[in-house]
Amino acid sequence: MPAQSHDNAWADPSATPRTAIRYDWSLEEIEALFALPFNDLLFRAQQVHREYFDPNAVQISTLLSIKTGACPEDCKYCPQSGHYNTGLGKEKLLEVEKVVEQAKAAKDAGASRFCMGAAWRSPRERDLDVVLEMVGRVKALGLETCMTLGMVDAHQAGRLAEAGLDYYNHNLDTSPEYYGEIITTRSYADRLDTLSNVRDAGMKVCSGGILGMGEAPRDRAALLQQLARLEPHPESVPINMLVKVPGTPMENVEDLDPLEFIRAIAVARILMPKSHVRLSAGREQMDESTQAMAFLAGANSIFYGDTLLTTGNPQVERDRALFDKLGLHPEPIDPDAPDARSDDEQDEIALAHAIQRQRDDALFYDAARA
Ligand code: SF4
């Protein structure tokens, strides 16, 4: 993809939108986006968003922790790390039947993607066999599958892909420069290697980061630069607001201004126009106005349900009420970029959206039947 030249056009909201996909954003360019007047930034983000997505559709995923606690890694934000005493019990890998039960419940509640997370440095072979069975069983329900199991090598990624896993989540967390302040037990390069193994195996990539960990504004720009340099861009980009869990080294870190968080969502949308930008952990602490601004800034994916790994997540009913207030609807299927679909597929999706809008009393319908 040829690089585009950059000038101050981004600062002019009346300029022609530049929506070509780029992988060569410089840090200075990204910082210039962050520095735009807030209204200009959100306007640009919304323009880009509307070129690639239905602006009122939000993809919904449910996340289940399939193995909780006692992780050997030392991620300073994480209550599951065995390095910190957060009062979190250690659990064994869930039985396949229990996972399938939860996946069915998620599907009935309207989720189209079921994410399964295990607190491992990387999966052991014998655990991987069980996990592969989970993938097959959950897929058989008509749900998309996503897993986050720590680092995976090429062989493990290949096995997951063969089992039909759709997405693999592995976050970059923060900028390369700030990373050493947050994690010491695995390197930034390790993370990039896992993402590369996932991509090479043919799976879709889910990768993002966490804001509000005491990082500098430049670190937020550098994190987004790293994500935007992945070619192709991750299909899903979760942007998390730190949930300060007592017992972790991050419990007393200074709060990030919610407007800075919204700016990061908007910049992510502009840098990665075709990716689903997920409003992820930390949503429970956000009021409705902040969440509404995040959607306006281009966020178009959320987790919902009672759990988000081990941190809280707003209840389904609250999400339904918010969607109702904002006129949002769940994305019926997980689309590739609209321009990658045939006309027939686009017509079907448009029809599904039209039907969905008429269903006032069944906001979160069974996506798999759409
Ligand atoms: S974030 Fe993941 S790898 Fe890090 S401590 Fe928590 S569970 Fe382990």
C-alpha cells in the first residue's frame, strides 16, 4: 500500500476524508491527531467510521474466564497475576460442558462472539487439547470464537486455526518505551511474535492496550502507532481503561481524564478505519455520556455480560437501556469490511439492519439466526 503524504489537512474538518488504509503513521502524525481540537477530532473519526461501518451498529462479544488466577506473569494491572495478592482464588481449567453452557447463555442473550480467556503464560500441550475441543463445541453453536491464552508459537497457533478458532486476542498493552514499567516477564518482541504467529496461521487478530496506567500522552500515541503498523491491522482493537484492582501495583495510579480516553478511541478509529474498535475493560466506571462519546468517536464493539475476565462489566440490562437511548443496535454478523462483501451480502446485511431497527422489544436478538 503506497504511503500517503501528510500535511495539516487533518486539522481541517472540511478537508476531503483520507480513508485509505495506511501502515506507516509516524509518531508525530499521530500526536498531531491527538492535539486536534476535540470537536475536530471526533468529527474526523466519525467521518472515517461512517465510510466503513454502519454508525449505529455495535458488535457484541461475551467473555468467559476459562482458567482464572495464579498466572506466572507479572503484569502490574492484572488481578490474575500470581505475583500480587488480590484475593483472587486459583481455579482449574473449566470443564468443556460448563463452557458450552455459558456459550449457549451468551448466544441466547444476543452475543455473536464468544471469547474465552485463560491466565497462562502460554498453553501447555495437554491444556491445548481441551481448549481445542471448546473451540469446536462453541463454534457448533453458531458463535464466532475468540481465545486469549497467552503466548502461542507457530505450532500452537496452527492447531488453534485448524480447530476453527476465528480470533486470537493478545494485547500490546502499552508503548514499547513504557512496557518495561508494566511487565518484566515477557518482552514486547514476544508479544509481536505471538501476533505474527496468529496472523500467519490464518486467524483474525484482536489486539489493543490499556490506558490510564500512568503512561505519558506520547505512550498512548506510540501504542496506537504499533497497532497501526501491523499489516493488516488487527480486526479487533480493544481499548481498555485501567480498572484499578486493590492489591495490584496499579491500585493507586492517577486517573486518566475520560476525555483523553475518548481522544484515544477517535485516533484509533482514524488510524485503523476497518477495525472494530472495542470499548472494553473499564466501561463499568464510565457514565453513559462517556460511553456515548466513545461510540461517537468510533468505538463499535463492546463486551457485555456479568463478567469481563475478573473485572466488573455493566449488566446486560444497563447496556440494553443505553443502546435504546442512543438508537444503537447489535451488529447482526461479524462483517469484514463492507467493501470486501458482495452486493448480495451487503443487501442481506442492510435488510438485517432494517429488520433489527423494527424490533423495539427485542434489542438483543439471537444474532446467529439473522
Ligand atoms: S494479563 Fe494475562 S498474562 Fe498478564 S498476569 Fe494477567 S492473566 Fe497473566
